[in-house]
Amino acid sequence: MTCIKMTYIKILLLGLLLSLGGCASYTTPGGSVRLTELADADINELMARQPQASFPANLSIARVQASGYQSYRLESFGSGRYSVVTTREVESEQDFARLSQMPQVEGLAPLNRILLPDNLDSIKALREASARLRADILLIYTFDTSFHAGEQKFAPLNVISLGFLKNKEVAVTTTASAAFFDVRTEYLFGLSEATARESKRASVWSTSDAVDDLRVATEKQAFQKIIPQIEKTWSDIVGSYAGRRSAQYGAQ
């Protein structure tokens, strides 16, 4: 009798484990930020402003996401209209070193939470933090990552049941966007953008870790693709503004 009870209990436990395994889920990461909407002034005022950055320029850099952003492995800092991701999840030291080697760049300094206020309602908070680092130009970037399973698209912070998506092709698409702002005046120098896409059959959805690995790989690829675009935008900025600023100093 005891053996029968033990066998029954084992069957119940096995069924419970299988049930829990079938309920595995993954929450899609938070959203991106429209970089041009972080301005702290109306359009007419911004159009009237002129850049005051000196060249060679010191650059500050920050990744921004939607307010309350979180992914499977990390959370952002700050609340308000946007938040800042201070943990480098897809960016490497080599990526930042490459950006620091762009022409007319004196140095590149990432912004960290020590310099930032808790409330992030406009880009002014990032500009003030950049000013503390003696930066001339602020480079910010964001990731817009979306998930598709067959014809279904999942919005940010959607909970996806992994078992529900069996036998479907899963696609992750990331668009990386970047913008250069003058620290002193908030003048928008230029924008860059790049998109990457990865897809796998539903076997990837067996665990949340595997799903997030696909997300990280896609965002890393998007960041790798945007670096040449950032370099091109920066080259245009240098060509358009570095000589003009030198001429202004020479005329004084």
C-alpha cells in the first residue's frame, strides 16, 4: 500500500513539473524612445539655436529607452519620459574604442547613474550630466526591438507563452537609432539608423534564456550596423561645423 501511495505521489509531482514547464513564458523588453521628441523647447526656438561645440570635441554617450524599460536580464535607471540603460549588454569596449577614434574626437565618456537625476523628463538632464564631464556633444542611442511569431507581432512588455508558439518561425527585429546633440544649446546635429533581423524555428523558444539570447544577438548586430552610420553622420558634422567654428574663433 505504501509503495502504491509513493508511486501515485511521484506521478502527481511529475505531472506538476510538466505542467509548470508547459507554462514557461517570456516577457518582451520595453520600448524605445523617439530621440527627436526629447527636446526641451518648442520647434521655433530649437530652429533658432546654433551649435556652440568646439572641435576637436569631447563626446558623452548614453543609451536611452522608454520609461520603466526592462528586459529579461536588466533594468533601466530613472523615471519620467524616458530612462537610461547604464549596463552594457550588447555594446563592447571595442565598439566604444572605435567611436573614440573618429576624427575630431578628443574623448568619449559614457554617462552613468551617478551623474543623472531620478526624474528624466527632457534631454536637458543628459546635457547637464554631459556638461559635468566637460563634453561638447552628446550622442544618444536607443533600440526598438520587436518579436514576431508567424503573423503575430508582440508589443513591448507582452508576456509570451513559449508552449503556445510551437512549430512557428520566430523573428526578432531591432532598429537602432542615434542622435548627436550640442550639449550647450541642444542643437540637433544629425541622426543615424540601422536595422537587424534574426529568425529561428520554434525550438529556440524552449527556454526564456534561449529567447533572450536571440534578442541580444539581434540588438548586438543592429549596434554593429549603426556604428558605420554614426561614423558617416559624424564625418558630415565635422565637415559642416568644425571649420565654421574655427573660422568664428579666427574672426574674434
